[in-house]
Amino acid sequence: MKLIKLITVLAIGLLLSLQAVSAGTGLAQEKSEDGRFAVVINAKNEFKGEGKDARDAVRRLFLKDASTWSGTKHKAKAFDRGAKDDAHISFVTDVLEMKESELAKHWIMVKQKSGETRPREVDSDRSLFKMIAKYDGALGFAETSSLEDLPEGTKVLFTFGEPEKK
Amino acid sequence: MKKQNLFPLAQPCASVGLALLLISGAASAQADTDRIQELEDRIDSLEDQLLDVDERVGTRAVVHAFDALQMDFGGFATQRVNAVKSDAHTRAAFDMGQFELFLKAIIDDDWEFFSILEFKRVASLNESDTKDVQFGSIANKADLELYWFNYRLADSLQFRAGRFIAEHGIINVEHFQPTLLHLDYPMFMRKKPGSGSNNSGSLSFFERFMVGAMAHGQTSVGDDNSLVYNAYIGTDKQNGMDYQSGARAALSWGHSGLTTGLNFGHGNHGAVVNGNSYDFWGVDLLYDKDAILWKNELYASKEDVGTEDRLGWYTQPAVRLADKWIAFYRYDFLDNADLGKGDQTEHVVGINYLPNPLVRLRATATQASFDLPDDDFTSFQLSATISF
């Protein structure tokens, strides 16, 4: 009888602890099923594009081939991550569909033709999210696991990249 | 008599409560540890940013634009050494050194200003005597190469005024040395009718720079296609009344890497060729995907009086051997009508090495041939361009 009680107590305790642990990481697990990284934009941005349209729009705006979000009056303000950051590497491959050397050539070309500069690099997720919340036309990207820190005034446009292998 | 337990569930309940208390305490401690770790990470990140800013600025003065929202500086520098072998002599010279400074000011979301200052030392190649091609004297040049302000009504319609690039074809649009595989432009861009000079300059098929006004823009067409277009009027000759007008439209076909362009315009040679006016048109085809970079342009002119019609074209396939190496070949043809040398052709082979995306080292060999007289010469060039 005592053994049954002990097992019951341990089972309840184990159940409660598992629930507590899983509650904390639930968001990250749910998000990473779509993609390891997410493009984040300002919540006021009324851009309606989805799927391929959204990717094309982000590609054109990031590369400064366009300056305004389609269907809105918001001037785009793109933010990049450090060159060695996994988010940057995946963004260049999956969203821009370029090699790093092609991207470097693109920025030289853009600089010569119109004096445009490449998007500013932001290292910290929190700083990035704050910048995105500040500008209506802002866009940036981060690991989906960091989206727990996503402040008010921002939203996810789409996710990209292979989910991280566990 | 056996003592009866009045509260049979008290013991297990107490055990559960204790377990919950311990778990909750452990979870809370873990949460505090995580929170502290997160704060430490943020402090580390802020310190890194602070150090980065301090390293860039330190105790130096920070430059502010008087009124612009943003101001950017950049530029590039190029040095070339050139050896030319013709029938009579082989000559070599550090024939070109160039430094250009870019300045961009953003006034607000719609208005911006861009300028390029050019400083150049150049010894032009004189091909008047094809049996003894030689370098001219060093000429120093300081020029306001570009200056324009731009108003953006929308991405599809913008207006530009000042001195700007006449956006015809592929290479004239790219124009600047940090992206050029070969420093010499194709012949239709650099050879003047009635002149033996190889110097890049005005009075080629079209003026490469314009002082005037241009409307331009770009828009999406269909699912993935992108259309870029412009129309301009201006002048860049000694006589400010010799106008050139022109237009270009180029369509990029989705993600295929293919871009096709149509160009046409009207110009005037001014005093150089009897005040002759002419029309020109051109087509261009660019394929830029994966390892292949293939540029093709063809231009023709119809001259009013004083000279024959002209024709110039080139094809320039290139292969990216790796991220840092590009090999290319260019076949270049020019029928420049009154140049007095008949048709001219150039075969150029070369290789570019980019140890860093901002540094380009080139080695090229050119075989130039003339019909009248039947001569040719060979040149070998080494050059380096650094961009910043």
C-alpha cells in the first residue's frame, strides 16, 4: 500500500515538473517547426503579402531594389545581422537566394549607382526588435527561439531556414 | 489494540505538498538563474557595442552633416600598368591612376543628393600610327564626375537632375572600376569618330554622362519579372546646346538570371564631326546566374551627314571559377565609319582575383586589329582596384 502511495506521489510530482518545464519552452518548439529563423516586421505594417510574395518583397526591400512596402506608404528600413551569424547566412541563401560573394558585389554596385549603403548590422536580438518596433517600415530577422523576447509593436512575417536538428 | 489512523490521507497529501513546494522552489530558483544569465548576456552585448563604438570613435571628433538626415562617404582607387607591343616598339607605362570619392546625402525619405569627385592621372594610348602605338603625356584631371539630386515620387517614378550616367546597356550602367572585369570599356563606348585616340570620353556612340534631367523607375511585371526604365535629355559636350536624348527599358526575367534591354536615342557630334546629328539604338542581353556571367551589347547609329553609319558590339562570357576567381573573354567589334581604319576588332582574355570582395586584381591580354591598314598590336595589363 505504501509503495502504491509513494509511486502515486512521485508520478504526480514528475507530471507537474514536466508540465512546468514544457510550458517555458513551448513557444520555441512550436515556432521552430516552421523554420529556424523568422523575418520580423513592425506591427503597424499593413503589408498583406504571404508566402512567395512576402519573400520577394523582403528580398527587393533588403537589396534596396525597392524602397516602399507594396500596398503601404511605409519606407523600408532593413537591418542585417553579423556576417558570421547563422541567421544572416541562412537569410542570404534562403531568402535572397544569393551567395555571399554575389551579395558583396551587389552592394558595391548599388553604392556606385545610387550611393545606397547596405543595411546596418545589429548583433543583439533585443536591440533588433526594439529598432523594428521603432520604425513602421522596419524589417529584420532572428532565430525563432528568440521570439519569446519579441516586444509589443512587432510581428513575424514568415519563417525560413531548416529547423535546427535536435 | 491497534491504533487507528484517523487521517489516512494526511501523510500522502503532506508528501505531495512537500514535493510541489520543492519543485516550485527549484523552478523558481532556475527561473532566477535564467534571468540573471539573460541579464549578464545583455550586459555583455551592451559592453561589446560600447567597445565597438569606442573603437570607431574614441576621442576623435564626430562629423555631423549640417542638415541632412544621413551622409555617407565612400570611393575607390585604381592603379594600372600597361605594356603595348606594336610592330615598331614595345612600350610600357603606369598609364593610369585614379581615385574617386563618393558622397551621398539623404535629405528626407524622398530627396537625396549624390556626387562623385574624380582625380585621375592618365597617359592615353595613341593609335594614330598602328605600327607604333605609344602612350601620350601624363594628363592630370580633377572632375566633378557626377552630381545629382533625386526626387522619389514612388519606386516606379523618380526624377533626377544634375550630371548623371546615361543608363544605356550593361557596362555603362555598372560603369565604375570596382565591378569592371576589364578597365577598358568596349570600343563603342570609348572610341570617337574621326579620332585615333583610345581615350575614353565623349562622342562615342552615346554620351556616357549627361548634364540634364532624367525620369526613371522600376516596377514588377507579372509574377517575378522586374522592369527598369529611364528617359533623359541633356548635354555633356563643350557646346551646351548639343543635346542628346535617350531612353532605355530592361526586363529581368524572374530568377532566371536573364535581363534583356532596349535602348535608343538621338545625339549630335557637335563641332567634332561637322555638327552632325545621329540616331542610335541598341540591344543588350545579360545572363548572370551561378557560375556564368555573360554580357552582350550591340549598338548602331544612323548618321545624318558627313559620315557613314556606325556599328559596334561585343560579347563577353565569364566564368566564376570560385568565389574569388573570374575568367573572361571579350570579342569586341567596331565599325566606326570615318575613323579611316576600317573595322576594328579586339580579343581580350583575362582573369580577375578578388582576395576580398572590395579588392579586385586583374590581368588581361588584348589583341587589337585594324582593317586599314592591316595592322594589329597587343597589350598586357595588370591593375588593382580597392573600394571602400
